[in-house]
Amino acid sequence: MSARCLLDASTRSGRSRSYASPPSRLTEECGEVAPRGSYRHIAADLRRRMEAGELPAGSMLPGELNLAREYSVSRGTARTALAVLVDAGLLEVMPGQGRRIVGNSARWSAATAWERVAADLRERLRSGWSPTTPLPSEAELMAAHSVSRNTVRRAYRQLVEEGLVIVRHGSGAFPAPGLGSERA
């Protein structure tokens, strides 16, 4: 319901209301309820916005609550719309973070601290790091990026999963054997 509708309703009832929802993308008229199956319309609109570049690949999508407010629907409806996009492979769920738009983009920037640390390490590997020289220690990266030890470990785990780094217990992290510039 738009702010105008709430104002009209409050003047008719003789009570004032201090809250008003923002205008909706799907509902514009007073008293109109979001149509059945509106999650499909939301998913289609988000897909259109992704294709248009309004929501670039690699960026984090607004949360369920923000989408629910934007489209004037329940949080469950917003969640269902997001599930449709996840099932279609357009979004990936990042536990504790939200949903990221799948794909590579030159405009992509790391959204989390561990991704920023991993991006820094990837850049160092691209610059021609010697395979026999250990990569920076957890303590060095913690100090350089002002992050926790777990954040650094998560960054290293990602690089191990990508095959860019090997971790030798008690010795540190090293570039993976045979790492060429085409892999970094």
C-alpha cells in the first residue's frame, strides 16, 4: 500500500499513522494485494536487471528483507523469487553473506574480507612469485589487511580449492607446482 493510501486511510479513521511503505514496483493502487505468483514477476524483473547490467555479475544482491520492501511483498515471496534464480544458476548462496550474482565481470570487486585477501594473493602470484618462496604468513596477512586469522585461513582455503596454492603444515603456503600465468 502506498504512502498516499495510508494517509487517506488514517484521515478516514481519525487516527494518524507514522509509518508508510514505499511505493511498490508491482503494486501501485490503494488496497491492491500482490498478485498470486508475484515471485515469478520479481524473479523476471531481477533477471532483466542482471541482463541490463544494473545488477552486475559478481555483486551481492540486496537481502530478502530489502527486496520484500522494494517489491511490497512478504519476505517469503522474496525468498521464493531468489530461490528461482538460484535454481536457474544465476545466483549463488553464500552462507552468512547473502546471494551473489554468478559470472565474471571486469567491474567485480571482492565483497568479503577473505575475498579481498585472496584477490591480493592472486595478484602476488600473477606477479611471478617464486615456487620455492613461501607466501606471506597468516600473521603478516592479518596485519596487512586488518583481518582475523580465520579470514586469512578462508582466503588460503579458497586458493587451495582453485589449485593456485598448496599449504605445507609447519612450513607455510606456496604457489602450486607448475603454476603458470594462465592459472593465476
